[in-house]
Amino acid sequence: MALTDTACRNAKPQERDFKKSDEKGLYLLVKAKGGRWWRFDYTFEGKRKTLSMGTYPEITLKTAREKRDEARRMVATGIDPSANRKASKLADNEEVKDSFMLIAYEWLAIKKSEWISNYHSKVESRLKRDIFPCLGDRPITEIKASDILSVLRRIEEREAIETAHRAKSTIGQVFRHAIATSRAEHNPTVHLVDVLKTPKEKHMASITEPLKVGELLRQIDGYQGTYVVRSALQLAPLIFVRPSELRQAEWKDINMDKAEWRFKASKTHHDQITSYPYPIRHWLF
């Protein structure tokens, strides 16, 4: 006898699991611990098999019957519904492996040894905040230039023009990694030339008059703070490195005989050699 929706609603848990049968192999399995599951029993190549079709009421009686009929058609054409489902899941997993997010994380892992941690964190944050919400779960081969432009326009809308340009560069680098690993054939960002607003030029305050440079140097010499900070301020005009590089200087990197300081550049993380005036040797000691 065929099931009705009323019979499905009234099927309550009992001491043991029990079945409420429909037709053509479909039934509702009512679990003693709660939960009602659709099942379809069928025979394929002489073997008895069962296919799960979801839970009730999330899957209605009508939908369960449609799923059963689809499975029966597969059996009739020589396809095992259970094996077909497993194959579909494997195909889905292949798509996940080629998602923009996972390829981006692969690329980040490679770059981690080349970048300083602070820069690496900035790039990862940019991906998480601005790019992954729109592109992360999508197979990379399905992402078009228009999809990327949509992401960049959202960033532009909050007047973060420089961030939009950096995001475009980051996306392009992820695509180049995908191409190198045979998971993409082209880089859509190459079609996005001159589509973003030009960042406003920022003029940083600087001293260009010699007399004012002398005034600055005298102010540094008269600095009343700690000895370490004063020494760093006095060194800065002589060796021209970034403040973070000067702050992290180590004695082992300084060659007194050659008047050279070897260190990793903070932005590129590449080896850099800076020469300093010989009189500094006496000062350092």
C-alpha cells in the first residue's frame, strides 16, 4: 500500500527501528533514537543494494518518489545508482581541489619562505577579506575577467583604490600558479588593463632644503630619549635603510673590516648589502 504524507508525519519513534513501506522499493526508515530516513532497495547484477535518499520532512514524499524513479531508470539502463553517486562525489572533490581558495593557499605556502611574516599576513588577509567571499569556492577555470572585475569594483566602492590594485595583482599571481601547475590555461586579469581608478598620488613630507637638513640632524643629536633610540636616529641618515631593518640589525651581520652590513630586505626578503662610512666603526664600538 502506498504511503501518504499524513502517514509519514505520524510515523513516530518506537523502541526499535521500523519501516513504513511505499511502492517499488521505496520506504521510510524510522529510527528508535529519532529521525526518519528515506531508503530505496534495488537489485543490481544479482546483488541486493540500498540507496539513501535523505531525511523526512526535508525530503518530501513526492521528492523521494522522484529520486526513486530516477534510480530505477539508471538500473534499467545498466547504471548502478550507488556507484554513480560515489563517482559524482569524486568529481565534486576534483572541483574542490581546483577551487580558487585552495590554489591560493598553495601559492601562499610557497611564498611563505620568500616573504617576511608581516607581508605574508597582509596578503592572506586581503584574500580572506576581499577575494575569497566571492571567488574562493569557485573552480578556478570557471572564473572570468568580469567576475574578478566585480570583486575589484566592490573594493573601489569603499574608496580603497590602492587595495583594489593590490587585489588584482594577487589574483593574477594565483592564476599564474594555477597555470604553472596545469589547472588553468589563461589568466583573466590580463584583460583588466586600465579598468581601475588611478590611486591618488600621496606626497609624503620631506626636507629638501640643506639648512633644514642640518636643523634636523642637530635635533637628533639633542634627542633626550633612550640611548638606543638616539643611536638609531643618528645612524639612519648615514645608511639609508628602512626603520624596521635598522631596528632588527644584528652584530653578526656587520663586517667591520669591509664596512658592510648584510641583511634581508624587509619587503623583498632578498639579501642586501649596505656600505657605511668607515668612521661609524669607531662609533659602533
